[in-house]
Amino acid sequence: MVYRFENYEIDTATFKLMANGISIAVEPQVFDLIVFLIENRERLISRQELFDSLWHDKEVSDTSLSNHIKSARKVLGDNGHTQQIIKTVHGRGYQFIAKVNVSEKLTEKSSQLAQSQNKFYKIIIFVLLASLVLTYLFVSPPSSMTQLDATKPNYLIAVLPFVNTKPDKDTDYLGFSMADRIIGDLNYLKGITVRPSSSVRQYINDQSYTLHQAGESLNVDYLLTGNYLSVANKVRLNAELVNVHNGELIWRSNQIEVDYKNAFELQDIVAQQIMDGLKIELSQADIDRIERDIPENALAYEYYLRSIAHPFSTEGHHLAIALLKKSIALDSLYAPAYVQLGNRIRRLEKFGLMNSGESQNTIEYYQKAISINPQLTSALSNLAFFYTETNRVDEAIKIMKTLLEINPDHAETHFTLGYIYRYMGISDEAIKEMETAISIDSFNIRFRTVVNTYYGLNESRKGLEIIKKYEKGPFTTFWHGRLNFQLKRFTLAKKHFENAIREEPGGLREHVSRAHIAFIDGDTEAGLIAVHQVEQTNIADAEAVYYAASFYGLLGDKIRCIQTLAKAVDGGYFNYQFIENNNFFDSVRAETSYKTIIAKAKQKSSNFRQKYLNRIK
């Protein structure tokens, strides 16, 4: 549905709010609040009805609701004084009073659903085309094709966003989204390392590069590129696989033009054309593996694709979450949507950036994805991280064994194992596994957290070198501050911390930055307030609790330092080497309670090493 009022337009299908034709950012809960008020504009809405309708059974304070009303007014150019759009009736509630024009758009009964389904079917063609071709070129290339380099034990490949031959704002996003889907399919193949979606995002709508430049930048051996054009009831596809070192064409499709009637007929048509062209035979099990994550609902898949196109920023996470919830409501059996939703929420929760009343149990999303597809590596890896952070290491190891069975050479497998080792206090193996992962896939944005490991080992210069590889943003700015602080470059560290606060206000990283700044300025009281706010973010990650303990030590609060450190070790963080290397704990090293905690961490680490290390290897 599209609502128009004043100079604003709200599209409930695409979750867009526009002012004078320009899209403006709005948090999902604020968006839902505005839509609810519009839909019920003929009457006054009480505060209790807003609580019941928008937050259901979640605990939300009156202050939080008032802040949401304030935010809604702000994005609509209204305020509490003029009340030209949202009116307050004191003691009774709120009413949307601006004149609204309504039109239908993208409803399941409208003709636009058919267009959405058409795009859905075209996407299926694309995914099957690229996935089937790449699977059999790398696993069992036919003799009639140009051969791949058989001497390489592991092929490095990047799938670039496909180019829309006829650019259209409604379909351009599909180029990246389809590349992301193909990348996900290739993760099942052993002997192949495929660059993650975050690495190729920079090539969206960019055709200024040469294949050699892209290949060199991404450090790969092969590139898959392609274009697409939709015309009436047909889709035309072209794709090719190129050796970036010598420019040799490994495979090129003839132009495929397909009519369609339904998604499953399309899959059969395209699969058969590929098999005929490459002279290969597929078992039904092979096809089932490729198709395992094909969604059932056209509109749900479109919501999913739009969600993954949003960047990994606070605003991007909130917008993606809203889309993913819509997607799951329409298609409850599409596993990747649950992984994306869990991952987006977890990233906000971990850094205290969820809105009040929005906290959720992310573990359920990962578990649901695995129940649908037990071999979905992204779900398994994320769940292993979550278990590691929350003192469920036995369950993390069980998942780790599954990942090793699926693909022992995959970069994600190595990094996940390194992550577990870091928490368990096996630092030498942790850095080995993480560096192996980065050597395989140096552009994976998840791997930038190796900087925590370098920091724990007091190898700050290595940490500074590694974060140069990644896009600038709150994470890299924050870690520039911490690493320079460790090197006692306090003036430079303070500058980075101040920038980090501006880039990502309100979360855990702001509080940690303020604690460091307070120490530099000699303001112990302000520093302790900041550390207390770190704890108030309700952090469940044992490593984050360990860092909070270290900040108390830095600022001289021995009692809280010891209490919080004990909480970290009891919560599953056993890295006694990092604790002993950290000079923030110098003020408590002579304390008996500190020595007891270190002894416990060492024993737990030793127990893990004896129980699991040789078995995993």
C-alpha cells in the first residue's frame, strides 16, 4: 500500500519513506508506528493500543514510546508544538491528522505480484545457470572445455555482481543479490574458495574496471561475470568464466532465452540446457543439493534480496531486519533468511545498538535455519560463534566437527575454529587458524575480528596492518584507537576514539571509547561511569565481559575488576595468556583473588586442550 500526505510518500511493500521523491532513513519500529497511525487515522489511538499492537508482549517503557513518537514526528517534519501530522490528546493518545491519499501497490492480489513472480523465476534461472556450470567446471570439467589449472589444490574465484543490460531502479539490486546467492551455493564445494559478498559489493553498478584489475584486487584465479535483460515474458542471460591471469576464457554460455510458466518448469528447462551444452549428466541428488535453498514465495524472496543489499551499518541492520521479518512471514521455510536475521540482530545486540524492547533470542534463528538445512555453513558458523561466546563450548565443538565434514578447507571453517581457540586460551592455534582463513580469503569482513587476537598477544602493529585491508567505518576507527592506545600513542588514539563516537553513537563501542578518553584525560570518575555503561548494555559475550574487567583495572577499581574478571572466566573466557599479557590488570596482580581466577582459567584451558585439541586436528 502507498500512502501520500503533505510532501511525503510511504510504501509499505518496500518499506520506503520518501520526501519530495527522495528516500529518507527511518528505523523499522518508527516506520511501523507511522503506518499504524495512518491505517487507523479515523480514530484516536491510546498508548496501550500502541504497546499491544506494535510490541505485543515485550516490555517497553513509556519513555521509549514517547521517543518513538518524537522520532516519527521528526522524520515527517513535524514536532510536538505544531502537531500538524501527529496530534497528541493528553491523557488519551495520538491521532494521525494529515490528509492521506491511498493507492495499492505490490499486494498479493494485484498485478504487480505477477511481475514480482516473473522476477523470482528469472532469479531461479540465473542461480541454477551459474551454480550448475561452476559446480561441474570445478568438480568434473568436461574434456571439451578449456581445462582449469589442475596443479592448484584450491581454486580462488569471485562472482561479480551481474550487470543489468537495461538499468532499472526496480531490478538493479538483483545483480548483487543473485551474485550473493551463487556465492552461497559455491560454499558447499570442496577445493574452491569463493570471495564473500562483502568483497564484491564494491563492483555494484561499476563497469570501469578490467577483469585483470578486479582479479588482482580480489586476489583470485577466476572471475564469473554476466549480464541479464528482461523483456516482456522472456529473460535473456549471458555468463562467462575467465582465468584472470592470462585472460583465457574457460566457459561462456550461449545466449539463453527462456519462456516460463512456473518456477519448477523453468528449473528443468535451464538445467537441461546446461547439461546438454556441457555434455554432463546429473543425478537427482546433485540437483537437489543445488536447489536446496530455493525459496517458495516470490515476494518473500524479493524482501530477502532487498535485505542483503543493505550495508552492515546500524541503519542498514535495522532496515534489513524489517525486510527479513516480512520475508519469513511469507515463507517460513527459507533457511538463509533466518541466518541473515539472526546475524543482523546479533551484531546490534552485541554492541548495545538494539532499540528498547527489540531484544530477541538470536540462537532460535540459527537453529531454525539448521533444522531446515543441516548443511548451511553460514548458519552453523554463526551458531558456533554464539555458543563460544556464551560458554557452550561442547556444542560449539559439535558444530565445528560438522563444518569440518562439509568442507575442511573452507576459510569460514578455519576462522570459526580459531575463534573457539581464542576463547579457550589456545592462542597459538587461534592465530594459526585465523591467519590460514585470511590467507585463503583476505577480503572476508568477518575475519577482521582477528584484530582482537593480535591485541591480546600485544601485537598491535600487526593489528594495524590487518585493519587497513577493510573498509573504513566504526569498527576500523574504534580499533585504530585501541591499538594506538596499546602502543601508548595517546593523542592519536584519542582522535580515533572521538571519531568512533561520532560514527556510531549510543552503543558499546561509544562507552569503551569514552573510558579510554577519560583515562587519557585523567578523569577517572568519567571513565568508571563509561565502563559501568558498558556493563549496562547487557553483554552476553564472555570476551566483552573480560574487556570490561580490564577497563576497571585500568581505571583503578580493583573490586569491580576482580568481580567482572571472575564473571568472564565463569562465563566461558579462559584465555589466561591474554589476561596475563594485559597491563590493565597490573593494579590487581598481587591480589589473591586475581591469582585464583588465573589458576581457574588455566585449568579450564588445559581441560579443553586435553579433551578436544587432538580430536579436532
